[in-house]
Amino acid sequence: MGTVDLPDMNEQRPRSSSGRLGWWLALLLLAVAVWLYVDRVRLESLVREAEVATAADQARSASADDLRGEMTAKTARIGELEQELEKLEADLKQAQENLAKAQGESKRLQIGLESAVAELNRLRSEIEQLQMAAAPSPRPGPGPKMEPTSPVQPLGPPYVTVNPSGFVIASGLVHNSGETTAMGSLEVSLLGPEGPIDTRRAHLYLAPGATERYDITFAGIIPAGPISASVQWVE
């Protein structure tokens, strides 16, 4: 019989251990890879969060800087306005004092002016009185020559009546206020727009205290406008 070669068990065992070790190494590598990936993701997340926090801090810092700058500018402007207000108040006080002085000076000048005007008027009045006292008294001269007044006088102007046929009648009253009989003439003048037109006379005798009516007729008168008449007593 021939011999049968049996497999060497010692040689197969190391081969089986080497396979299991490979598997373990692969699993270990996979676990490390997963762990590294997860750690990387977590690290990236932490980095992003840090970047976001940093940006927010920078924004808050910038906003705070802007607010501080605005507050500083407004505070400076308030200081400028307060200084300007103090200056204006001082100028106003000075102006009020100057106005009070000017008003006092104006009142003083007004009083002086009124006093000077009163004294000037008084002196002028005294000078006029002195001139009147020094002037020679006027001598009385002859008075106007008075014409003797006749006791016979017409009582008002004549009343004029115009007749369309060409006759004009002047009528009126005459009175003798004397104590004797008066003899004379009434002279009646007819007056037109351009002056006297015609004059007529009527002889009369008037007893003392008598009043007579007269009617003077003008013939051939065609008036070109309004007509009036005048009358006077002629002795």
C-alpha cells in the first residue's frame, strides 16, 4: 500500500491567523477612518461656529464703535451749541444794556429839545413885544370918504319876466325911508351872459315912508341865455 500524505495542520493554522488579522486591521482602519471623518466634520463645524462667532463679535464691535463715534460727535456738538448759547445770551444782555442807555439818552435829549424850543418861543415873544413897544404909534389918518346915503333904496334886485314875443319886464319895489318927498329915477339894467344888454330909466316921486312898485319893459329882446337885472336909485 502506498502512503497517503496528510495535510500539515501546523502549516494551515498560521494561514488562518493571518486572515483574521487582516480583517481586524481592515476593521480598525475603517473605524479610524470613520473616527477621523467624524472628527473632521466636528472640527469643521467648530471652525464655522468660531468664524460665525468671530464675525458677530466683529460686527458688534463695529456697531459699538459706530455708536461710540456718533455719541462722541453729538456730545461735541452739544458742547458747541452750549458755548454758542452762552455767547448769544451775553450778546443779548449787552444789547439790552445798550438799548437801555440809548433810551435814557433819547429821553434826555428829548427833554433838552423841548426846553430849548420853549425858551426859543419865549425869547421870540419877548422880542416881538419889545419891537412893538419901540415902534412909533401910527397917526390916525383920514377915514374913507363916505358918500351920502339916499333914503330911497330898491328892495332887492328886480324880478325878470321873459315874454316869448320879445318883451322882457323887470319888476320890483322901491322904498323912501326919508321924511320928505323924494324925486328921482330908477335906473334898471338888463344883463345877459355876455354883459349889459340894455338900460332904462323910470322917473318917480316918492312920498315919505312910501313903497312903490316899478315895472320896466324892454322891447325887442331875444335872449340867447339866462337874463338878470340890476337897479339903482338916481336923484
